[in-house]
Amino acid sequence: MYVRKIEEDLDCGIRVALKIFGGKWKLCIIEAINRGITRPVEIHKSISNSSLRVIEIQLAELLFFGVIDKCSEDVYPKKSEYELTPFGKSLLPIVSQIDKWGMEHSDRVKEKLLSIHQE
């Protein structure tokens, strides 16, 4: 994992929260695992426009922070699955609220994006 040269201010709750779930696909990954999609390839397929490499990097970061656990079977080909830890499950109300807010304001965002493409 990348280590910053300049020390981060982790006395700010927002910065701490973004450290955990601030990646482009992390909230989508958490939601997918919560819905029962547990294998990396399945998670990748469930998130359109994502790359498997980025999904794997963000899974590793979530694993590092203890948001998810990795369960691996010693078979060939290797089979890995992920599950939310109690710490990860504590994020579910936040994910739900963000999803609700996004759905309530999606029309506004779509209109803005359409206006950019029409110019």
C-alpha cells in the first residue's frame, strides 16, 4: 500500500472515513458483498465500467483496514471469497444513506451531465 511522504491529518472524521471508503468503487464493492456477491470476478461484473485490477486493489485496501475478510479455499484454480466484518457492517447505514441521497438527486445530476454533452 502506498505510504504518503507528508503526514495525513487523521484527527478529522471526514478524512478518516474517506481513507476507508474513499476509493472510486469501494462503496459499490461493500454493497455488492452485502448483497451476496462475494467473488472478485463477480464483483467486477456487477460494477459496470470498472476494471478487475482496480477492484482487486480496492478489495486489498478494504481488507487491510478490516472492512472485509478474505476466505480462500486451497483448491486449483484458487477460489477466494470476501465477506463483511462487523466493522464493515457498521458502514452499511452510511452506504444506504448515500444511495438514498444519490437516488433522490440523480435527475439533477443527469440533467447537468446532459447539458455538458450538448454544448
